[in-house]
Amino acid sequence: MGLLDAITGPADLAGLSSAQLGELAGEIRTFLIENVSRTGGHLGPNLGAVELTIALHRVFRSPHDLIVWDTGHQAYVHKLLTGRAGLFPRLRQKDGLSGYPSRAESPHDLVENSHASTALSYADGLANGLRLSGRTDRAVVAVVGDGALTGGMAWEALNNIAAAKDRPVIMVVNDNGRSYAPTVGGFAHHLATLRTSRGYERFLDWVKRTLASAPAVYHPLHGLKKGVKDLVAPQGLFEDLGLKYVGPVDGHDIEAVEFSLRRAAQFGGPVIVHCLTRKGNGYPHAENDEADRFHAVRVIDPVTGRPVQVSAPSWTSAFGAEMVALAEERPDVVAVTAAMLEPTGLAPLAARFPDRVFDVGIAEQHAVTSAAGLAMAGLRPVVAVYSTFLNRAFDQVLLDVALHRQPVTFVLDRAGVTGDDGPSHNGMWDLAVFQAVPGLAIAAPRDARTLRAALRAAVARDDGPNLIRFPKGALGPDLPAVQQRDGVDVLRRSGEPDVLLVSAGAMAGLCLDAADLLAAQGIGVTVVDPLRLKPVPAGLIRMTAGFRLVATVEDGLRVNGFGAVLGQRLRDVAAGTPLIVFGLPQRFLDQGRRPEVLADCGLTAGAVAAAITGRLGGCPPRSPERDIRVKETVA
């Protein structure tokens, strides 16, 4: 039985010796490598946070003391030390352990934080709330990755935390020089300078020794210390804000981290504790991975570090390849991303045209408005992020891009249900949220061919912004159209005009399968795919004439999504058009693999076919009068 087996909560760490703590850290790394290699997950960040997390739970008494994790993918070790080792075999699986902090799992998980740059704001509010309620015996600790400090929200919080000198917030910067990829920007360079400031640490040791033997020289030495400190470790950035700075500290030295955290806890005001760690520490395959240090892995062989299954061509890789082809043809094409060069497929473009790719760090709002500036300068910027992350920049899309009719293209990877990363990462909001943006055109390609076509059409447009969305995972085969009519691809036409089944993007395969099931019952189905979801093509409105029932299928919200907008258009031109909308419910979805989550939401071929069959029986016969109204109104 190892030391980890005896850990049921943070209190079990208290009696361990220094040697035992080192042994425990080794056991935790072995456990993480063995378990995450079987399920997939965020391996590199957690291997780098082992000693830091042990020290946190030895100094602070969770959940009495409040620990908030920024970008909670670094919280696996926290989960182990709070009694959840037995749940790891089902990490990120349906009804299993969340890959992020989860309030439903444990009282030690205060914030379900999986988006970056928010922990300091939570901490600011928590500290204020505890002060007002007289609970000053509880510490507030925010663990922030260095990549999160490239986000503007973190600096808004720092500004407010620093303004209250008596607000005891301990901010632990887990500085591994990387977010998904190497951290970029001026602040990253500042931290890099601090990481190399061993001279400052040696100087501090000398000051301590001298002061111990000659207290009378404190004031001149203090002035000298300040000057040397600014020279070799310019943490004046923090001090000018009014923040006490402790560090840099070796984040893999448990005793050193503990000492620094205890100093910070005794200070009584806001303190930065700067810990230097190595992403992927202790696992050579991760340490030697220059791309992202095994930030997130699929199922891998723990011995070789290689994926167990060879990756099929993905939506991401298809987009990345087309971006390179477009950039070869058009020197005005540039790309912007927010610390997601590899995950969004832009790495090949950056390798080919490094001056035409701008990674702005975890700063989506800045990315969008910077792209507007690029467009104003005559370029054609493509902003590539995960769908869920563009939600953070809605105002910038609306007022900085769309209001100015700038030709910026937003490419949203991981749109729709992503699944195993849980409710925060599902890209299920974009179709509903961005419907509200005037002049924004939205396309949802169904396959690689239509993805390439949509991207080229978006870049060619010069009178406003575009948004292209596609899901996570492997690409299916191309689904050719049997006919093209007025901005709509007809994918299948069979039998009587009973049902017009409208697919939104990647749901085309499901719709074709549902059409097969309906045809087997003698129901005539025409399956169509609009080349644009916004604005709704006039040709699609005209096509609804002659059908008893119209049905839409999307992997976005039913509320305010594509189907809802189509329904409004049909009501505007011909009240009484029977319509059924298939989509996601207006709630946060539990984690699981994409097919499992879709099935839970009724988005399978069988469920769609059954619902259409049940609804069709109550639909009236085709109405020639309604058909005439539709054709005349949309003509």
C-alpha cells in the first residue's frame, strides 16, 4: 500500500515527513500517467502542479480556506488529495469524474472554473464577502496559470485587489511559461525575466545574513536591495500596483513553496507567490514535447507516450490545410488566435507564414478587436478559436467588427456538443448568441468540401463579418448534393413531398439516416443543407412550399437557434407552416462523449424519425393557398 492510498483528504498530509512528501509526489505522477493515458485528459499541466498542490493543501485548510483554480484543468492533483482517486478510471466520461473542479463532486471544489483569467475576480469577491460577514479567519487563495495572466480580466481583478491593502488574497502564479503553447506577450517576457533571476535570490540571502548580524544598517541595505531587485528581477510591475511579491520559488520544492505560502498567509494583504514549474514534469515524453508538453492527450501508451489509435482526418486539420492554401494565393489573408495555435490547426500556417499569424494569448476580446484593426488596414483576418471561447468577446464582435462592417472571419472549432470536457466547453451557444449580430453571415459546413468552400466565400466577402462553425472530431465522407437551388444544397429527394428535413451543418449525416428510416415507412423526405444559416436563404423559404411538415436539426440551442429563426421567417410569410425544431435544450449538459450527449438530447436518427412520424400524423394536407403565399412573399 502506497502513501497515496492512505490519502482520503488534505488533513492526511499533515504528518508526512519531507522524504514521504517526495515519495508521495512520485506516486501521484505515476498514478496520473497510468490513469490519464487510459482515459485521455489534461496530463501535462497536472504533472507540473504536483508539489505546488501538495504544499497548498498542507498550508491551507480546504474547504475552510477557499482555493479557487483558474483554468481548472490543473486540478487533477487537487482531486487526488481530496479523496477522489477511486473515481479516476472514469475521468471525463459519462457519469464519471469531471476534468475540471465540480461543485457536485466535492465541497473542496468551490468554482467550476474551466475558462481562463477568472479566478482572481472570484477571489476578490470572496475576500470582500468574507470581510463583510466577519469571517476573516478563512484564507482566499487563487491558483493562476501564467497563461491566464495574458487575459485582461485578470488585470482588472488585480487592479481592484491591490486597491484594498487589507484584502488578504493570496495569488499563486503557477508559471510554467505555457498555456496551451508557450505563453506570449509582454507579461510573458516579464515573467521570463523573473524566472532567470537567481542573482536576486542570492542577494536576498546575503541581505538576511547581514541584517541578522548588523540591524543598524537596515535602511541603507533596504535601498540597495530595491535597486538591485529592479535590476535583476523587475517585479516592480506588481509592487507598483501595491502587491507584495514573493518569489520566484521553485514550484517543485515542496518545502520552499510551503515556506512562501506561509509567509504570504501571515502578511494580511494581497500577495503574489510566483512559483516556477515545468509542464509535464517527471514524464520525459511530455517534457520533450515542444508543441504543448502533453497539455491534453487522447488515450496513449504510457510507455511510449504515443496515441493508441492513429488520428483520422479532422475538421481542425482540414481547416488548417485550407488556411495554408488560401494564404499561398492571397497575401492579404492573416490569422489571429488566442493561445490556441495548435488546437485550432493554425500551426502549419504559422510555420509557413510566421509574420501573418498573431497569437495574442488568452485574450479573446483583444483578438477580435485587433482583427478589426487588421481588416481596417486592408487585410482579411481569420480569427480561429473554440466556439465556447468566442462567447467572451460578444461585445467586440457586435460593436468593434459588425458595426464597422469589417471583413473579419470567425472560425469556431468545437462548435455544438464537445462532450467530455463538460458543460463549459460545449460550443452550443454560438448559433443562438450570434444570431443577434447585424450583418454577420453564419455558415455551418457539412464536410471537408463545404468547409473549404465556406472559408473561401467568407474571405472573399468585403462588406461585413462571417462566422464558420464545425464540430470536434473526425471528418466523415463528403456528402455530395444531388441538386443546388438558390443557396441550398439538396442532399436527397424521395417519395411524396411530405417532409422537408433541413440539416444544419454536421447534422447532415444524421438527417440522411433519419430519411432512410422515414422512407422505410413510406414517408417522402427531401433533405436539404443551406449553405448559410444566417441570413436564412430565401431559396429555403420558397422550398418549404408544398411540404406538409418542415423539420430542422442542429447541434445548437433550440431557443433562438437556426430552427427558431427559420420558424419566425415562416410565420412572417405564411402563418400556419407546420415546423418541428430539433436541437439542444436550454440547460448545461452533463459530460460524456459527443454521441452520448446528442442521444440524451434526442439527436439521433431514430429519435428524429420517430418524432417526425408522430407529428406528421397530425399535420393537415398540403395547402395550395399557403404555398402561393410563400412563393409570392419571397419572390
